[in-house]
Amino acid sequence: MGKIERGEHVPTLPLILKIAAALGISASELMAATEKNLNSGSEPPGSP
């Protein structure tokens, strides 16, 4: 997860599905939240 959060790794669709399942949400909810953060200029936790 750390590499994804730091932008060092781009997750595959199967990995996105696994992450969403672990969080108890759908992949579309996960992607929507990610898109919202990107559009608002939010940086992932730990970003400089």
C-alpha cells in the first residue's frame, strides 16, 4: 500500500478490487473518492 500511496506503483484492476473489498466498499466508490481527491488537489498522506 505504501508504494501506491507514494505514487511509486500503479495498481492493477484486480488489486483495486481487492483493496475495495478489504475496505468494504465497491471499486467504483474507491475510484470516485480517489478522483475527488485528485480534482481537489488533495495530496495523499505523507506527501511533501
